[in-house]
Amino acid sequence: MGTREGRSGSETLIPFAPPARLTRRALLAGSGALAAAAATRRLAALAPASPADLALDPRRPQYHLLPPANWLNDPNGPIYWRGKYHMFYQYAVDPAGDSPKLWAHAVSPDMVHWRHLPIALEPTPGGPDAGGVWTGSALADGDRVAMFYAAVVPAPEADATIRDGAHSLRESQCLAFASGRDLTHWTKVPAAVIPAPPPGLDVTGFRDPAPWRDGDQIYMAIGSGLRGRGGCVLLYRSSDLRHWDYLHPLLQGDVNSSEPAMASDMWECPDFFPLGDKHVLIHSTAGKAFWQSGHLDRAAMIFHPERSGILDYGSFYAPKTQLDAHGNRILWGWITEDRSSAQMRAAGWSGMMSLPRVLTLDADGNLRIAVAPAVEKLRKAPQRPPLSLFPPGRYDMKMPMVVRDACGEVACSFERSSTPFEITLASNKGVLLACQFDPAHPAEIAIDGKSVPLGPGTSDAELRFYIDGSVIECFANGYGALTKRFYYEGAAAPDIAVQLHTAWQALSIGQMAPISPNRLTT
């Protein structure tokens, strides 16, 4: 039997209009809800960057989604709704993220070209989310969309789900409904629909709800961890979205496990979905996002993983998935910064959304990752230098063309044979990214010094690099990904040169069209 966690009080809904003054959702590693007053005082002295300054910043991407200014982190509730793609995401007015967080909102016809809409969700004073509107997910519900999100309030340590010595916060799961053609009309359910973790569990966190439908039932995964045992995903069930029964852990980790996906004491941002004839669980922990594929025991509602890996080996965290118009599973992630808080504030912005990535499984249950085909419409005519440009045996040479203004794409294929392979991307300031293939390890390639999977077999392999302002999203043969941040001084983006150090099968170098005329992505 499950434990009833929902509240059965009034079902009256509160019409919600976001207040003018921003409130807060603390980063877990940051200041926490109790520091809101101090953050507000700091912001009073912060001179915001002007749109003109931001539009001239060459480090801002030209074909990735990011806010017109300031801070972005987790993707929230991406959904395809009435012919459009909606992205909600964590946002803050402090470019370093040390200020109240809320849900911002953008809409797109194609997952590539975006238009910013009004702020979607903020905390309600005196409500269960008074201390912060945190990460969550979307679920279509008739002629509206249900948005489940984690909420926090300061709490005595005995009642807290986050107790780290600096913060004492109680997390709960809340529900709001979005309606209208552009999902701009919002209504909050007044009380938390899951006000506390299951009785008797000593949790290390309780957040990031991810619901899905199964017949006439709705299930929900919640990121958590059991103190001293390991991270876990708690499973709930409902028939009406508001009243929820706790069942058991969908999957329980082990802090002593040698498998990275199972270790650590807290799993954030879970997402659980069918893919092919299996199910996939993703979660984030210890600065990385992990995937596991396997079998869902539908009678017991317990997940049994069979394969696992890392979704991205670089600056990528807190991913969330959705279905596109054709039923493909699309992955989005927060591309994080490698700059200091002072540098982010000086720039006036921080963070961006990854390009949309299509997820599939191969015959053995290994996850495959590729940039969504919609991104190809930005591709300008690529140049393909022929091998005849080079004398026999002379490959350690720079290509005669470049990616101008750090806004383009490079694709290269090579043989997984007995010959090593190396490709580097460099500006006039030095090497930005280096990839080395050792034929003694045909299933992987070193990118930025990290072993990234190429997938099984010994056939040709392909690398793709999407370069945009200050980010490179790298994709290794459809099996691995690594996101790299790079920064530079000056008022102009560098040209990116490609250098190959051994034989290659095919190469293309080209520009990508900006999605806006002014780097403001709207």
C-alpha cells in the first residue's frame, strides 16, 4: 500500500499574475532562500548591461537559446503544444545567479528560432513556494498544461529536506496550470500537492518532479536520496494530478557503488521515459548528467537498469526531455559557465540552453545522441576540401578555410583502423579543443582530455562540432557528447581554424546562420 501524501483541502484555484519584483529560487550550491535580502542589496548596486552592450558581446551565442540578459540555468517543462515548442527555464536578474530565481518562457515554431514571452512563474508570498520556484516538468492535460515544480520555504532543521549547515529548507511539490494559445495564462493550485517526503524517510533532498501518463494513471518521479545509502528516484501515483500516493523508489543508488551512475547521495532532475522497447532514466549528480537504459517491471513498477553512461562529458547539467511533433525524444540541457561571478556580472549574462538533441537506443540498449535535424536549416553551404589538396602522407596541415566569427559547424569522418587520428580547433590565441583517437581503443576518443564513447564496431567514425560564440558542442559518432566553453578578450569573435594531423575520410567546414540580428535570440 502507498502512503497518501496529497492534501484533500479546497480545490479552488488562485488566479496568478507574476508580481513586478522578482523573488528567489536559490541555486543549491549558492546562497539559499535565507540570503534573499542580502542578494537584493547587492543587486541594488548592480548596473545592468544594456541591450546594446549585450548585442555587441561576441561571446554571446548566435544560434543557441538564452535570455535577452542575465542568468539562465535548468530547462523546465519543455513541451510541444498546439503547433509550437515551449521552453521554460530558471532565470535570475543577477548575471551570476545570486538572486531570486523564477521560470522564464520562450516559444518556437521549430526548436531553433525563439521568441521570448512574459515571465511564467514566481513565488507567491505566504504560499508553499514562498522561498523559491524550483525545477519541474510539463504534462498536457486536456486544453491546458499541468506544470509540476519543486517549491521551498525556510523551515526548522527537524522539518527540512535540505540541511547542509548553511541552509534549512523544506521542499514540496506544487502544481500550476498554463492555458491559452501561448501558455501565458497561469493558475496555481494553492497548496502543495505533495507537501513532504514519505514519512520515515531521512532524505537528502526532495525535488524536480517528472510526471508521465500510463493509461488512466499518472506517475511521477522525484529526485531524492536516502541519507547514508545513496541517491534515489521516489515514485508516486495519482489519478487526478492533485492527490498522490507514494509507492517506493523507482531505483535506489548506493554511495559505495563503483558505477558512477549509481553512486552519490542525491539524484537531481530525474526524467523517466520509454525509448524503443526499453525505458531510460536520466538524473544529474556531482556535476554530471547520467543515463541508464533497461527494463521496467510494470507489475512491481521498479526499474532495472542494464546499460549506463554520461549524457555529456563537459559543461552540461540538469537536462530535461520532451517529445517533438513527430514523437522523437528530445533532450535539452543547461550549458554552464566556466567564468567567475565577477566575470559573469561584468558580461551581464550567463548560461545558455543546449541545442536540441535526439535520443535513440541501439540494438544493445546503448544511448545514441544527435543534434535534431531542425538545426540543419541554419547550415550555410559548407566547404569540403578534397584530399587532393595535400601531398601523399602530408596531413599535419591547417585547412585553407575557417569558421568565421566563431559561428559555424565542422564535421569530419575518419577510419577506425590501425592509424591514430587527431583533429584540433584553434583560434589565434591557441588550441580551443583537441581530439585524439588511439586505434588500440576503437570504442572511444579523447576529447579535451576526456574519454568519450564512439560506440561499438570498427567502422568509420564521425565527429561534429557546433561552434557558437563561446561554446563548442561536440558529438562523437552519435554515441558521445562533450560541451566545451571558451573565452577570449576583445570586441570581435575569433575565426576558428581546423587542423588535421593524420588521414581523414571526409571534412566539411561552414557557417551557421544567426537566429537573430543582435544576439538577443528573439
